[in-house]
Amino acid sequence: MLAVTGVKTKKRILALFIGSTAFLFALVVRVGYLQFIRGPELSAQALEIRTLDVPVLPQRGMICDRNGKELAVSIDTESVYAFPSQVKQPEETARTLSAILGMSYEEVYERITRNTYFVWLKRQVDAETASKVRSLKLSGINLTPEPKRFYPNGTLAAHVLGISGIDNQGLEGIEAEYDADLRGTPGRIVVETDAIGREVPDALHAYEQPKPGKTLFLTIDEILQHVAERELDRAMLETKAKGGTVILMDPRNGEILALAIKPDFDPNHYDKYPNENRRISAISDTYPPGSTFKPVTAAAALEEGVTSTKDRFFCGGSINVPGATLHCWVPEGHGSQSFDEVIMNSCNVGFITMGLRLGAEKFYKYLEAFGFTEPTGIDLPGEGIGILPDKSDVKPVDVAVMSFGQTLTVTPMQLIRAIGAIANGGILVQPHLLKEMRDQDGTVVRRWQGSERRAISAGTAAELRRSMELVVQKGTGRQAFVEGYKLAGKTGTSNKVIGGTIATGKYVASFVGFAPSDDPRIVGLVILDEPQGAYYGGQIAAPLFSRVMADVLRYLEVPARPDIRKPVQPWETPVKPDANGVERLMEIEVPSILFDDVETARRKVVSLGLTLTIEGSGSYIVSQVPAAGALVASGTTVIAKLGEPPVSPGKVIVPNLKGRTMKEAMQLLGERKLTMEAEGSGIAVRQEPEPGTAVPAGSSIRVWFEYPKE
């Protein structure tokens, strides 16, 4: 019996030993598995549980102009954050912080009591606020460095630069287009905590350095951008236009040297402006180009051989096409004209004739060749393309109307690209804003590589350049002339189309051109949207183009030529021949200065090489000797007598506008709280009411303008 019991006991001990051994072996295997196989993974998980990460945003890359002048930079600020689990006395903490951070008590309290390990309280605070928060040494409340985007020039080139958000992300413009390059690589601050989220003293604290973004060098020239925006502001003030655009481009490579859009905004405070102010209308909005499109029609007709520069055209004021009678902008017509005169006079009938000779198939061939069927590819977000009638549905009347720039629509960038091809010997280039990209040590990591293609032959382009010179010298674009330089261009006036229909009384005035016309360095487009009063491109857009180009050409150090002189004004007769036809004496036609103020009269007289003597007292000139229209030698003295014409309360005296340009007349009337109703183009030759008439303030003065007779 005892023997049996002993055997059983031994078996039990053996089983227990085997079981214990197996258990220990399994335990060792499990420990080994956890330690060696899953060890790194579990260690990482444990570290993640007991550490808190605070993101550190990198410095966003700078944006500079072509000469390295800073247009967008990042400045150092600090942001306030909280670890809610570490905040003691949340009520008191919220009360204290709300006063410093300019936030409500409820908002701060809600954030610092959230069931989360990390929360932002206020981003990008100023140095004084950061110092106050730091001095409090509140538990669970900390600060971290954070860059803030800053645009040192305010509104300058705002549409080009765009805006960036508080999380270092590009939202619009170049900031959005090259966001991946500008953004950089974020860093972080790592803090080790205990089981309930409290920071462990002398424990793990790590800082991963963020990597800043790349620096962009744009094609924009800060100086030329200033010029474009300054002159556009002036033109909008004079014309009371709703909006405006100025684009300057190098036609040889597509570099955009200036892109000004009004109204604008300050990207430092973009939330204080209407959202529509940030629209990059130069690339996103379309409009009927009007007569600025006509060089494209002429180029296509020359290139296809359906028209030559030796052809003559007849304009009787209208032309019949299948389905409609279309009119020229001059009701009585231009009569018989050469090819150059059609362009110089911007004759609708002449261009309709060219368009009909081309036909739909060939016309659309050149719409494609000049890039009107595609985006330009400029490196800005949100680019659109113009609207063209479907080629399969186009009738002769559609081609006729499109030939002088109506029915179809284009973006301003598409148009300047197309005219740039004429300036560039027929080569169509891709417009762009990035010149090059550099990393932090200054190494160039990318240069712009654009595309180009031939739109028309070099010979056709040369013919068009010569013809477009005449527009500025003798035609509708005379007011675009710049002393000492050859310019070529084209005026444009078009009805606005809103909701698919022509908006009565709303116009777009424009001028597109390039200089010097014999070796183009710059192509420019100016647009004034919904100007009040005068609205023809030759009246208000051409002078804007002239002022911009005068400064641009001097800045680019293009030498002026003394043989290129401003066209003679209608009241000037520089040389008078004698009875034998021999030119002997310079004579000048005395201008009328009746009812001018002294300053205006002196400026008008002295500009012609005459002198002025004032007699009497008063606000206006009431008589003059010699009389207006008299021919006198250079240096002759004009004697003017001052007085006060009788005027009732609430009325003003109508000034003398004869001989003034459209711009000068508008300015003079505006100073007297009068408005202008303009007829024609060129120089003022007649007005109603007559000078010296007393009219109620706010009255409209009708003024007739004509170009000097050739």
C-alpha cells in the first residue's frame, strides 16, 4: 500500500516539475519575443504614451523680386499653448489669461479643460504678450516659437504674392502655387510626462529643428511694379473706373516684370478687405478685347496671303455681311484706305473684310496659334481661358464680328501673350513669374523652363510692328507717344458683357503695345474697367500706357533718340513758309486762355515758347492780347487781364477747354465740380456751354475732340 502511494507521489512531483518547466520555458520564450522581436515597437509605443509633441513650424521661404528685394518674409513670433492635464486651478488660469490674450474667459476655460493632451490658446502673439504669459509661469501653459508671414511692402504686388494661412500654408497667388517649396519641414518639441500627464522633471526633453523653405526669386521688378501701380491708381482716380490692370512682360522670354490689379488688398490684413479684391482678374476673368484684338486678325490675313500690305480697303461707315449690317466706329466711314491706314484708324470695316477673306477655318487656326484656345500656363493658381463660339456653329457674321474683337472673350494674360508674339518676331512664349529657386545656402535648385512656339512668320510680325507704329504716330493711339522712343500699339474700347448680354453704358478701355518697336524690350497692356465720362481706349488708356512706358524705358536704360519728337499739337505751326515756299520764321498760334486761372494760362502759354504778363486782379482771365488764333513769333508776350465774371451762388464758371487733351479737360472740369460728356478723340476743338458761362455746380459740359489734320 505504501509502495503504491510512493509511486503516485513521484508521478505527481514529476508532472509538476514538467509543467513548471514548460511554463517557465513558455515564459522565457514570451519574454524573449517581447524583448527581442517586438521590443522596438513596444518601446516606441511606450515612449509615445508618456511623451507629448508640440509642433514647431519652419520658417517659410522668402519671396524676392528679380533683384533680391524682399517681397514676402517670415518673422519670429511666439504662440501660446496648453497641456490641459497639467493645468492647475483652471478657473483662475482662464481669468488671468483671458485678460492678457484678449480672449473671453469662457473661450480660454473651454480650451484648457478639454479632454486632449494639447491645445492652442493663441497663435502668433506679439513680444509683449509673450513676455507677460511667460512671467506668470502658469502650470500647463507654455509658449513655442512660430513664424508669421509678413509682406513689407503692404499692397505692392499683392495679387502676385497671394496670402498664407496661420498654419504656414499658401492659400493664394505665388504662396499657393509654390507652397510645397516654400513651406519647409516642420520640427517638434518632445516632453516626457507621467501617467496622468504631468511633466517629469529632468526627464526626456527633445527638440527637432525645423527646416526652412526655399527662397523664390520672381521675374517681378519691384521698381516697375511701383510704377505700374502708381500710374494705375492715378488713372483710376481721374476716370473713376471700377477696376484696372497693368501688365508688363518681356516678349523675348515671357518674364512678367509687373502685374498690377486694382482694387487691391494688403496681404498682412487680407481679412479686412472684400474677398473679390483678391481675385487675380488678369488671369481668371475674361472680357471682349475690342480693337486690341485687331492685330491678330491682320496677322492671320497677312500670313495666309488673303491680304497684303499693298491692298486698299473702302469704308463707307458700314458693311453688309450675310445676316447683318455691321458698322464702323466712325459713322460716316473712313473712305479709301491702305492696309496701314486700316490699322492706324482702327477701321472695323477693313478688319471685317480681312476676317471674311480668311473664313472660319483659317480664322480659328490663328486663334489656336496665338494661344486663345488654351491657358497661357502662367504659374499662378486659378487661370481661366477666353470663350469662343464653337467653330462648327460659326457663321460668316460671327467671323466678321470676331475680327474686330467682339463676341469672343479673352483673359488679359492671353492678349498680352498674343501681342507679345508680334513683338517677338512671331514666337509665342509662356508667361511666367518664377525666375529661379534657391535653397538656404544660396544654391540654385531650379530655374524656369518655359515653352515657346511659332505663331506667325518673322516677316509677318515685322510688317505688323511697322503698321502698329503708325497707330501711335498718327492714329488712334497718339496719346501713347513717349518722347524719344518708337512705340507700337493698339487702342481698344469694348462694351462689357454681363450675364451674357451687353451692359448698356458700361465699357472697357484698353491699350496694348510694345517698345522700342524696332527692337522690343517690353510689351504692356493697360485696362480700365467701367470708366466714368470718357471711355475710349485712345482717350484714357493710351495716356496711362504712355506714362508707364516713359518710366519703364528710362529705368531699363533704353537710350532715347533725339530725332523722335512728339507730334505737333493742332495750335502749333512750327515753321511758316514765305511766298516762295522758303521756311523762314517760326510762328506760333496763340492759344485761348479766356476764363482760365493764372496757373493754367501760364502753363499753356509758356509750353508754346511764349511769355505771359498779368494785369489787374481776380480769379479768371477775362481778356487777352494777342487774341486767340493769332500767329506770332516765338517769345511773344501775351497780356492777360484778370477779373471776376458775374456768378450766382451755387454756380461756377465754365473754363476754356479748347486745345486740351481729354485727360486735361477732365481734370480741369473736375476741379470746378463739373463733369464732361466727350465726343470724338484727340484735342478739344469745341464745347457747350461756351467758356465763361455760369452753370450750376455738377453740370455736364459737352466737349468735341478731333485729331490734328495731317
